[in-house]
Amino acid sequence: MPMSSALRRTGNSVSLIVPRPLLAELGAGSGTRLDLSIVDGALVARPIAQPHRSGWSAAAAEVATDGSSDEWLDVPLEGDEALTW
């Protein structure tokens, strides 16, 4: 699906606006990190694969320190009275 776009000045940098259909085909969007290279005179952009569960450790540490992980202890559970231990 050939498309064209123009380079645009953005502050002290230059931006390339990528049409949405190409982003969808690439599986990329705003914030996606790309590996850029030149192959046979063409700019090639490949999404940088993020490891599965990337960031989970930091998120778990944050939950552990903000106290929200204990909220479930105060929730009454329906049917508890029917349980025998």
C-alpha cells in the first residue's frame, strides 16, 4: 500500500507523519519505539519488541507501597457464612 508523506519541521527537529493505515499495518501507534535503518536507500522502521510483562515488576512494587493492595481484606464476601473450615 504505497503512500506518501512530507517531512515537517517540529521545533529544532524534523518529523515524519505516518498515515494511520501504515501504522495499523505495522502494529504501531503514538509512543511506539522504532528501530530505524537505511536499506538500499529506503528508510526502514521496525517496532522494537517489548518483552512480555515489561514493567510489571515496577507496577507491583508501586501497588505494594501505596497501600491499595490491602483494600480487598475489608470487602465482605457473600456466602462466607456457608463455608466450614
